[in-house]
Amino acid sequence: MFSSYCNRFFFQTLTILNFTETFAAMMRMPLFLILLFIFGCKHKSKTATIPDRSNSIVIYDSGLSISNQDSLISKTSRNRDFLSRIADSSNSFCKINKDTQLFFINTGRYEGAYFLDIKIIKDTPLVTFKLFDHYSKYVYPIPKFTITVDKKTIIPGDYITAKIFYSSIGKLNDGHQFQYDTVAFSGKIRLKVRDNKFTAGDLMEEDFKNRFYTEASQRPDTIKKLFLYTSKWMSEIPKEIMRYTNLEELYLEGTDLSKADLSPLCNLSHLKHLALGDCNLSEIPPCFNSLKNLEELDVHLNHLRNIPDCIYELSNLKDLDIESNNISTLSPNIKRLRKLESLGLEKTNISRLPDEMVSLSRLREIYTNDTMEYIPRLLLRYLQNEYHIQK
């Protein structure tokens, strides 16, 4: 994986028809003024598709190689950073579908980012790039595009080295002045070849998994926030998670943990935010009472039938979300959560709030069902729903 920033920028001057005299004059300015103009542009964009008649070349070079200094870089007038974002094997891949090679080059999600897709069909590249915004009127002329690959025949599981050059300048006439939108990609990249069923979602899954095990084998004690949501690869809580001894936030939403042992989570004593929404949970282990620093617990959209007493022992808990569970009652022990500020009860079977809740002096938000039968009068002012109940 080649994720270091490149110390040089690739930028080529294109011959583009119908340039205005103003732009031609700018091209005679010193280079730093030209770059200042390019990176200073601020405008909106649209989704653009490059015509098939583009000036495109595909070359096969079996001697093509790549080093840790090679990377795919982008230079755009929309990128406000001094250094351009780069693509590497962690967010891009090559997919083979019959006789078609598809290159997915992701240049990063920054403001005004470009997403470059390349298809090679019978040695002819078909290029599409997408922009964030959809309502401007930039017109992009025929670009100049070259791709060199090190293998003419590729199979899933193989790796391919590609050298890519792409450049185009879009023009916008707003009635008062001409504006230009430059985009250029240049560099070398090594990509894994996937089969035709592989998707960008699969890539995200793989990235989460690789990142987790890489961090776990290095300095996990320096990590304070960990995202493992919608992790199809994870049916059990990995034992490596106990190495994240200083973890404060853990996000596991959308991960099927119905058969998982959650006890490894109980060792994360510094945890402040735990998100277990939509994890197919039917119970919470008693050892959760060891999470003394926990401030936010989200267990919405599960199959819980009750809130175990261990939750009422979390004296620092501020936000509890049990929405969309089969819970029918709240224990009077909820009064022990003296720091509780927000309580989510929507889409549960709870019909009554215990009178003991009036002692929760920090409570400010209650999200309830519209079928509630009883709410203590002093708690009515904290309802966040559009209806009020007074019984």
C-alpha cells in the first residue's frame, strides 16, 4: 500500500480549443501565479462523463515496475489543500468482468473531490469522472488520457501495476467572466484484481478488517476511537480488541453479534461511548457494570426484552438509547443513573415511566412512544415528541 504523499506534482499543459485571450495571457505569467489562480478557484460542479472520442491510449509494458515513491496524485482547481490527495491500493482496485478491465480510482473525499472510473474494453479506455455537486454548467473538452499496464491478461487475485495520466480543463461562462475547472491525475499505482462480484462495499469491509488487525499488532493503546460498524467479517468480538486499553469510543452498529460473546468489551475500562445498535442482540452481559466511565450507550434496534441491572450501575451514563427493542418495563432502579440527560424509548413496549425518574435532576430529553399510558407530571416538559401526555 502506497499512501505517502508524493514530493512532486504532475501537471501538463494541454492544447484546448477556444481558450479566451484572458486565459492565454495568464499562461504567460510566472508559474507560481498560475498555480495561485488554479488553486484559488471556488465554484460548484456537476457530474461529468468524458466522451468516448477522447484522446486515449492504452499501452502494455511488461517491464513496468513500482516503488514506494510512486503514487497516483490529483491536481485540481477545486482542491483547497496545498498537497493533493492521493489514491492508493487501500481505496482503489481493479475488477475484471469478462473481457473488460475496470479500474476504480478513488481520489479521496475532500471538498469538490473527483472520483475517476476507468474501463478498458478491447484496448480502449472509457473514462468517467464524477464530481460532488450537480448543478453547475462546466463544459469539459476532450481530455488527454494515457494508461500503461504491466499485464495484458489478468485474473482475479492477481495484482496489476498501472501508470495513468489524465488531464482536462472545464470551462464555465457565467455571463460576466470565464471560470476554469482543472483536473489532472498522474502517477503509478498497484491494484489487486477482483472478480466481477466485488463491490466498493466489500472494499470498505476489507479496509476495516485490515486496519483493525494492523493497529492491534502495533500500538493499539494509542487509539481512542474505533469504527467497526457493518462488519460482515466479524461474528465474534475479536480478542485483539482488549489490546485497545485506552479506547474511549467504539462503534459496532450493523454488525451481527447475535452469537457473539460480548465479555471482551468489559475490559475496555476507559470506554465512554459504545454503539451497539442493530447488532441482533438479545441480551447484555452482567459484566457491563465494569464500564464505569461509560457516558453514552446505544443499543437501539435489537431484540432486548429488558434492561439488565448492570446498566443501572453505570453511574456516569448520560445518554441511553434503547429504541426499537421488545422492552416493556423500566425498573425503578433507573433513579440510580443520576447523571442521565437523555433517554430514548421510541418503538418499545414501555407504557409507563416510573415515578422514581423525577429524582433525575439532569434529565433534559425523553423520547417516548405515542402509546404511553403514564408519565409523571414533572417529566412532561422533557418530552421531545410532538404530543403531550398527562394522566
